[in-house]
Amino acid sequence: MANRHRGEISAELGGRQYTLCLTLGALAELEDAFGAGDLVELARRFEEGRLSARDLIIILGCGLRGGGSPLTNDEVAGLCVPEGLHGFVRIAAALLAAAFGAPPDEDTTALPPGPQGA
């Protein structure tokens, strides 16, 4: 079960529930993957809201490994989620919000609602 006070979220990937967390090591992995010099630069990159499929794989892979799952990015790339692409984006958004400053009273363990009408 995800602990929101530690920045964890729960998500279904490939038909299985996982805990994802952007630990300090996972954040360092993201900095390296995106060529960011520091956490501020990394946060700014995500604030732009432009993510490629490759970005989603990296973010989710880092979060899964930070949450204790040994999945590689290649394995993450082969997973399916409910809601398809929207599901991947929602999981990544919830994970980034948990790591980069969702207010402490906000429940970051639950995924944000999907697009309206979806």
C-alpha cells in the first residue's frame, strides 16, 4: 500500500498493482536521463507538460524501481494500463505531483481524474 507521506502512489500496470516512488536515487536517474543539471531544472522540464512516450517509460521506470520493483525500462515499455495513453499520463502526473510538491493534505496516492468525457 502506498504511503503518501513518503511520496508513494499506487497504480495498476500490466494487470498488477505497484507502488511507485521517486526516491532520491530515482530522481538522480531522471536527472541523468533528461540531462538536467539539478532538481529545479528537472522540475521545470516537467512543468512544461510536454512528454513523449519515451519520457513516460523513463518516469514510470524510475518510479517503479524507487518503489521496489526491479523492472527495466524495456519491461515497462511492454506494459499496458487501463485507459491506454491517458492512463500512462495520469500515473506519471500523480507520481510527479507526489515528488515535486503536492500539498501534504492532498491525497497523492490516488490518481487524478481522467479527461472529461473519457
